[in-house]
Amino acid sequence: MSESTSADQTVWLGMHQAELDAAYDQGAYAANMHEVLANFSVMSEHVRSVLGPPLRKTYGASEAESLDWYPTDVAGAPIHIFIHGGSWRTGSAAQYGFPAGLLVPRGVHCVVPDFVSVLDTDGDLAPLVEQVKRAIAYIAETAADMNAAPGDIHLSAHSSGAHLAMCSALTDWQREFGLPASLLKSIVLCGGIYDLEPVMLSSRRRYLRMPPATVHALSPQRHLRNLSVPICLAYGERETPEFCRQSLDFAKGLRAAGNDVTIARGDGLNHFEIMNTAMSPDGLLGNAMLKAMQRADMP
């Protein structure tokens, strides 16, 4: 727990305020952040030039509640949902369409939802979680219409998207949406945040505003249970110390709760560079995504 928010005292696990602020600022550990992010858009445009534009679908009433669906021609194909990052503030489905370049040619639908920015929710992450949950439910409910397999849905995500994805994975799908309880068949999360308390003590509190009850409710680390689905937690070796710790601590907690968990570390890669490995079946993330889907298909 925190000891103080004073700049001259320890605020989290032996860190002073400036250290904690830097540990939740990826730019402080990735000098090439803007260049890599810009390249995500370039890679996504290239994928669309090859696959064609995605189908744009609406899963909710607000303008933000839409998604990009990159279909495959394979009948009854599995679905892979990717939740993008961006510090809960930025990013878009269009910018993060590049995983489709790996998945669609291999007979997998790739779906990337958009959702509201936390800057438009007065700092509350709960609406973002609810939208991601609705997007996943919509994808499951309309899978048959897309000639996809509603019982073969996989989830991956990066950064703040990994937080939203994990919060969604903990949903009681049957109670809330009338969907199968075991809706998701595999989960691959990269560079995620799973406990919001230190985040709220860091400089990110300038744009995140939530009461303690919401911080607790939206911290997957505090709601561990056996999901009966293979989970891969990936992170870059050159992530910030806190992002590395969050992934490793979450893996430890998930295993203690009986989950099937693997760890994938991107040696020499920072928080953003690791996403480049999602483009190749031999890349760390591309391999993890494909292997997770294969494992989920095993009896």
C-alpha cells in the first residue's frame, strides 16, 4: 500500500514520486515512442492495401462504439479480438489494424474495436470497460452472421488495452449477456496494467479520476480466479520497472488461482517495439497468439 504522496517520501514499493511518475511514463523509457507509434499506422495501412478495408460495424449507441472487422473467407473460422492501447486516452482501431495481417491469411477473423477516450469520461475507466465488454458480446452475438465460429473467440491486447481486456475477461458472460460462461478460448496480453493503485499515485492521476471503490473494482490483480483458459502475459525487457513488475506479479497471482499461464519476454524490446512482433508467426507476439489459439483447440 502507499505510504505517502509527498515528493520527498516513499510513495510506492520504495519509490519516490519522481521515480513512480517515470515508471508509469513509457516515454521516459522509450525514446523512439512516437516513431514506433507512427509506424503502427503505416503497417495498418499496408495491411488494408493487401486485405482490403475492414467492415465497419456499430456495437453500441454512441459514436465511439464501432469496430473494424477484417473477415476471412474460411467458413466457421475462429475470431481474434484485439484491444488497442494508448494510455486509455488515444489510439484507434484504424491505427492498430496490423495484427490482421498475421491472422486473416491464416483463416482467422480479426476484429479491432474502438471505444471512448478516458478524456471524455471525466477520468473514469468504467465506461471504457463497459464498451469493450459490449464489443466482445456483440462480436459473439453476430459471429454466425459473419460465417464465423461463435464458440471460438480469442482475445489479445496491448498496454492500457490489456487492462481493459482483462477486466472484460473477468465478466460473467452468462449473467450479463446470456452468452456461454466460457466465451473466451485464449488470452494474450502485452505490457498491461493489472493493479490501478500505483497508477493513481503516479502522474497519471492528472487525467484519471476514480474513487477507491472503482480503482479496486477495475484492478484485475484483486479479482483473481480460475478462468479455465490459457493466458499468455508478454512484456518487453525494456519496459518501465513497474510495467515489468505488473506483468510478473499478475502471472504469479493467476497461477496461484489455478490458471494456465505462460510468460513471454521480448528481450531488448521496449513497450512499443514489442508490438512489431505481432506481424510475424515467428515474432514473439505473433507466435504467442497463434500458439494460444492452437492450445485452445486441443481436447
